[in-house]
Amino acid sequence: MKFTVRQIAQMLNGEVVGDDTVLIHSAAKIEEGQPGCISFLANSKYEPYLYTTQSSAVIVDKTFEPRKPVNTSLIQVENAYSAFTRLLEEYQKWTFQHKQGVEQPSHLGEGSTLGQGGYRGAFSYIGKHCQLGENVKIYPNAYVGDYVQIGNNTVIHPGVRIYDRTVIGSDCTIFANAVIGSDGFGFAPQPDGSYKTIPQLGNVIIEDAVSIGANTTIDCATMGSTIIRRGVKLDNLVQIAHNVELGANTVVAAQAGISGSTKVGERCVIAGQAGLVGHISLAKGTQIGAQAGLGKSIKKEGLSMSGSPARELSEHLRTLASLRRLPELEKRLKELEKNQQLANET
Amino acid sequence: MKFTVRQIAQMLNGEVVGDDTVLIHSAAKIEEGQPGCISFLANSKYEPYLYTTQSSAVIVDKTFEPRKPVNTSLIQVENAYSAFTRLLEEYQKWTFQHKQGVEQPSHLGEGSTLGQGGYRGAFSYIGKHCQLGENVKIYPNAYVGDYVQIGNNTVIHPGVRIYDRTVIGSDCTIFANAVIGSDGFGFAPQPDGSYKTIPQLGNVIIEDAVSIGANTTIDCATMGSTIIRRGVKLDNLVQIAHNVELGANTVVAAQAGISGSTKVGERCVIAGQAGLVGHISLAKGTQIGAQAGLGKSIKKEGLSMSGSPARELSEHLRTLASLRRLPELEKRLKELEKNQQLANET
Amino acid sequence: MKFTVRQIAQMLNGEVVGDDTVLIHSAAKIEEGQPGCISFLANSKYEPYLYTTQSSAVIVDKTFEPRKPVNTSLIQVENAYSAFTRLLEEYQKWTFQHKQGVEQPSHLGEGSTLGQGGYRGAFSYIGKHCQLGENVKIYPNAYVGDYVQIGNNTVIHPGVRIYDRTVIGSDCTIFANAVIGSDGFGFAPQPDGSYKTIPQLGNVIIEDAVSIGANTTIDCATMGSTIIRRGVKLDNLVQIAHNVELGANTVVAAQAGISGSTKVGERCVIAGQAGLVGHISLAKGTQIGAQAGLGKSIKKEGLSMSGSPARELSEHLRTLASLRRLPELEKRLKELEKNQQLANET
């Protein structure tokens, strides 16, 4: 799919300086552009690239005046960065919109209902008694169990597995091979040394506007629900255990893990490879550093925690600094002992 | 599926106090119950909820006497907690039992044999010369390669990938998108700086009553077998490398990783995000803490190891405590130096 | 599939001592061999096993002379180890070659072209306008989006998900359930506390001879490309974020994670569970230890980094050694303080 520079300028309420008939098929950074690409210039630091870029068009602020001749078409707009972002959004929206209808073979269980405008890819599976809203897209090879509810405009990517009785809101995106609602990890030790499986009968509830990364796993609750609140963003390979609750607009980076029954407040940020033990709670706005290991509840809002075991960031940094001086401290200690020894001998 | 309170009481050998015709369709904690739910009361701490719960029925010990009026039906049994657990087990068993037969299209390779009573979901794939026992359930979109053996009552969830020549015992559960038997990570460095793949020709052997979490990976052996002994429980996103052996009833929590050729004894517990290097062995009952990094064999049984690099828990805790005092130690050291300086000057 | 000892000897240019009609169906370590297996003896440490092995044949150097009677057939070759490796390679090649043709149902989108000699398994999905080279194998339940390019001899295992516009070279192997090209994790904070998704419009480029482990995730670039250079080997459950570039012949072990826009040089080695922050670069030949957390660029070639936060290995080891002595240092410090106190009092 290609657009002329003129078409793009019209969409952005911009004006063209230069050739407005050039065809654009892709977007690129100004320093990496190729013919057929569109770029933007918002930060004056990047201005030198404007005079050398291979991109066919560059979006600029209308107040911007080039100091040298340019070989590319310019689109002048109110705010170059936000115009560019809007262009990308429109493009992405358009890309996703074009998946429509049903590819065969695909499986639709009895008693399931589908809203208008959706997509079901080949080899996708929807179980019994599911309710899917409007514009829901189920990509190829995805699996949706029985009694699942999915809200409007939610997109389920290839290979996602959604277990029975999961509830998913509107405007969510679940990326490839994520698993929602498999059994929590619960086993009761037996006298003979073996373990007996504790039935996991709850479900997962995902509210609106949630994004879940590729190969991430969210376990169902033992009873009740594992709950992912509105606006939560999970990266790839994240583990969310049974009965966890993540507060609205909380962000969890790749490979982090949250153990069973832990409650995370609103707008928390959990960095990559961090781990939280079970049965604790985090106040609103808590920040957990990369690779941190948090073992206790955080009651004060907005704290930054770091290290394993995690402590407040300022303490953690102070300890790290001392630690770096530790070999030198040993030397100083030895020196003191020697001097004291000498003093005692004299 | 719904049951009356009377039907449930009969199943549990209990007696009903109150309305025995109410319909139950779900289970819930007593403090979170809704109409149509059944809950239990075993711990007196939760007794206040009995008088306010929305659940339609509550299982109680027959020795229990309410101190206030209750608005819910009671089922009196010998032991409320174990009766409730039994109820959940029966429910889950029933849920799983109802998957039977074959959904089409599904693929069954030549020479493969299936026991009675199983289930094969739509878009499931079974290769050639496989032997599946009785009541084996292969969920939709799952893949089983060639020459695979699977014992009675084992359940393979949606999207699981089982490579050629894997052997799986009876009563196992493998959760969604787990991968069993992909190549071990083995490469021989070449003079030109590239790596040559070392063929991985072994397989994976999984004994009876093993549970494997969602998105977990178990590599095949270079030669011989990667072995998961009876009763092992693996959580989600766990990595088991080639030629590892996990002893009976060992438990591995989410996102932990075990490197190649390491042998883990019976009844070990490896906590979340822990890592073990390759070619070591762990004695029976070893416990590895969360995020620990174990670099050497553990020969004594029942030790707890913690930290990265991992040390015995008591040492680790002592060092952590010293570490927390380290900035203060620096101050004390400085003070000593100053005093000694003064002493020398006088 | 079985071969006689004579057939194997001919393939390896070797000579048989003993029965050359025995049938071989598998390979095993000499100490674990069973009838029907072939083993090798290269290290004299293992010679005692030669006289007790159950294997039906053992490959030995032609200079080797047994000191006791052997009960197995010997195949004498120039170099036992390399002959054995070659045998395994031939076997594996043969195993993979036998997958040919198309199993139905499978999906092939309009405008996609396929080279000769490939395989498409049942329930595999190939979108529109893809170009696949010769001998490309797409296993069952794998998904390839639109506008994807795949070079000759590349193998896509069951359940792999390849997003639109991904470019993959020749001779690559992508193991089960890996996800290539899902959205980078990019969100812009909004005034109301929510996050807005930043469109991720780039792609992933994978060069030749790359191996990608099971359940590994590689995100597409925001703009431009996430790039995996020639000969890179990624283990299972690895996370590669948007706009990362991995240099030729770099190796990343299981559960390691590399954050957005980080550039890793050639022939680096990143060990298991290590994490790299975003927007840094690593010089050629950098080695990152297991569970290390690297927070800054490495400019000098060939350094080994360890710990979290990561430091040069020698410093890290010195600090660890001091740390182990820390409780004892505290005692010595206390002793000094006591002595000084005494000195002051006298």
C-alpha cells in the first residue's frame, strides 16, 4: 500500500514544499531513511541529517526554515513529532483493520456468540458458550476455551491460549503464544513425600486497554480471580501467578515474575527480571528495579526499591558504593591493626 | 452445570441446615462469595464472614455452632476443609472428563495407536508411530511428533509441542505452550569464529504424575535422555537444559533455569528465578532460594542455599546483615583512623 | 530405520573388527549403551567401559589396540570423535530430509511463493505475499504472517509465530513456540496516568545460520529493524527487545534478556539469566556472566563482566572474597575500637 506525499499532507493538515507526487510506502528515522520512506525532524540536533537523508519526504514544524538546500519533499505541520506519531497510528490501525471475516477451517463451539466486524483466522479455536464483542480479532492458531468473554476491539494474536472462563475487556491486545488462565502452581505435600495437586478453580479477569506480551503467562486463581486492572502493560515472558492483582496502569517489563496472591497498586513500574514474593502488597506508584528481589510489602507510595533483597534505592546505592570500597577498607583496617600493634609494643 | 445443595450434601455425606434446593454453580472464598456460590468455614478467624456472606451455601464442621443468625444454607460435615477440597476435585475431574472423542480436522499419523476414552481437539497433530494410552487428552492446536509414547490419563494442553521420541508417563499434565524435547544448546566453536551445531540426538523421558507449567521448555539430551522423575512439579517459564535429571518429587518454581547435565536429587525445592550451572549435582532435599545462583555441587542432604553466588542460608543472612551495616562500619573505621592519628601526634 | 555395522563403516571409511552384520538403530554414550546402539571411544579415560559396554558397535581410532577381549564390533577410523560426530550429523540430516511435501489442511495466502523441496505441515499458516526459498520446512501449527521472506534450508518448528515483514536468512533453525517480530514494549505516559501505545512499525531481520531457541521472543523495531546477525545462537526463553542488534556469532544462553536499542558486538557470550539495560553497546568478544546485570556500555574488546550491577570479573571476584570476610572484619574492627578505648583510658 502506497500513498503520495500530497495524500499524507492532507491527512495531517500540512503543506508540501517540493514534489507532492512522490510515493511513500514506509517510515524511517531521518538518519536511516531510504527512497520511499517518510521521516520527521523535531529535534534540531538531527537537522544535519535533513540535508543528506535518503527519505523521500520529511515532516517538519511549520516554523522550521532550512539553512541549506534539501533534496527531499517537506511536509510542514503544526507539530512535526505529533503529526508523525499520528501518521504511524493511522497506518497501524489501517493494517489491523484489513483483517476481516473468517478463514477456514476454524472452530466455533456451540452456544458461542460473536459481535460484528471481527476476524477469525484459519486453525483458530473458540470453545463453547463464549461471548465475543464487536471487532474482536482472533488470529490463526489461537485457542479460546469455553465460557470465555472478550470485549470489543480486542485482538488475540497467533498461538495465544485462553483457558475456560477467562474474562477479557475491550481494547486489549494479547501477543503471540501468551497463556492466560492455566493452573496456578499449588501442591499439598503428602506424608510419602509426593505432592497432591490443589484444584485451581478460579479464573483470570483482564480489564480494558490491557496489553500482554508474547509468551507471558498469567495463572488462574485457586478460587476467585487473578485480576489485571485497566491499562496494565505486560512485556514478554512475564509470569503472573495465581490470585495476583495488578493495579490500573501498572507496567511490568520482560521476564519479571510476581508470586501468588501479591497485590500490586496502581501505576507501579516493575523492571525487567525483577521478582516479587507471594502474599505481599505494593502501594501506588512503587518502582521496582531490574533484577530486584522484593520480599516484603511496600506501604508508602512512590518508593523506588532496588537490589536482591530489595531495599530503598538510596540505601541500596550507598551500600553498593561502600561495597566497591570494601577491598580498600580491608587494607585500611590492616594498617590500623599494624599501627596499634606498634603502639602497644612501644 | 448446576447442582442443588442437597446433591452436594449427599456427595459429601453431610447434612443440610436451611434450604437444600438452592442451585450452586461455582465456588468462592467466604468473604468473596456471590449468590450461586458455595464456600467453606474451617478457620474461626473467618467466622464473622459467615453472617454476611453472599454465598448460597457454606460447608462447616459438624461441631460448629453459629453464634448469630445465618442467611445461607449450611452443609455440616466431619471436616469442612477436606470436604471442600474433595468437592473441588470432583468438579475438576468432571470438567476434564467431559472432553471426549475427536474434533475435526485433526491429524493422526500412520502407525500411531490410541487407547480408549481419549480426546483429540481440532487442529491437534499426532505424528507417526506414536503410542497413546487410555484417556489421553490432546487439546486443540497441540503437536506430538513421531515415535512419542504417552501413558494413561495424561493431559496435553493447547499448543504444547512434543518432539519426536519423547516418552511421557501416566497421570501427567502439560500446560499450554510448553515445549518438550527441542534441541539442547550445543555448539562447537570453529577456527573462523563461527559455531557448528552439535547434533542433539537424545530424547526426554518424563515419568508418572509429573506437572509441567505453561511455556516451560525441556531440551532433549545430546545423547541418552533428559529425565524428569516421578512426581516432579515444574511451574511456568522454567528452563531445563539437555541431559538434566530431576529427582522424584522435586519442585521448580517459575522462571528458574537448570543448565546442562546437572543432576537434581529427590524432593529438592528450587525457588523462582533461581539458576543452576551445568554439570553439578544436588543432594536429596536441597532447597535453593529465589534468584539464587548455584555454581557448585551440594553433597550434604537438606541444605538451604541462597544468594548469587549461592551459599548456605545462615552464612548468606549473616553477610547480608553485615552488608547493611557496611556504611556505618566505614564511619567507625574513619573514626579509628582519626583517633590513631591524634594519638600519634600527641 | 536401521543400518548394519558394515554400512556405517563404509560411510565413515572405516574397517570393521568383529561382526559387521549387526543392526544399529541408535547412538549412546559408551557407558550407557544398549544392544542396537553405536558408541565411540576417543578419551582413554573411558577405555574400561569398552570391555563392559552393551553397545553393539564402538568407533575407535585405528591406532587403538584393546588390552582385553571385547564383546562388541569395532569400527576403526582415522579419528573416532570426528567420525562419530559426522555420523550423528548424517543421521540428523537424514531425519530432517524425510519431511517433504504438504499436509492438509494448511493455509497458503495469495501471492506467496515457495521454493522447491520444502515441507508444510498440517495446520501451518503462511500469509500473503511471502517468499520462501528452497527446502524451507514449516512444521505443523506454525504461523508466518504477510510479506515474510525466508531463505533456503531454513526450518520453522511447530508453533513458531513470525509476524508480518520479518526477513529470515538461509540455514536458520527456529525452535518451537518462539515468537519473532511481536510489538516492542513502548508506551507514552499520559497526563491522566494511563499509557498510550507507541506504534511499532519496524521489523526483525535475521541473517543466515542463526539458531533461535524454544519460547524465545524477538520484538520488532519501533522503526527500522531489530537485527540478528549471521551465526547468532539464542537459547530458550531469551528476550530480545525492539531495535536491538546482535553481532555475528554472538551466543545468548537461556532466560537472558536484552533491552531496547542495545547493540551487542560480534562473538559476545551472554550467559543464562543475565540482563542488559537498553541503549548501551558491547564491544566485540564481551563476556557477560550468568545472572549479571549490565548497566553501561563496554568499549574495550574481550572483557568479562560479572555481578549485578556488573563489573569486571577480577574486581567482582575480589569484592566477593572481601564480602565473605565481612563478618570477620566487623569483629576485627570491634577489637580495634576496644583496644583504642583501653589505650585512651590508660
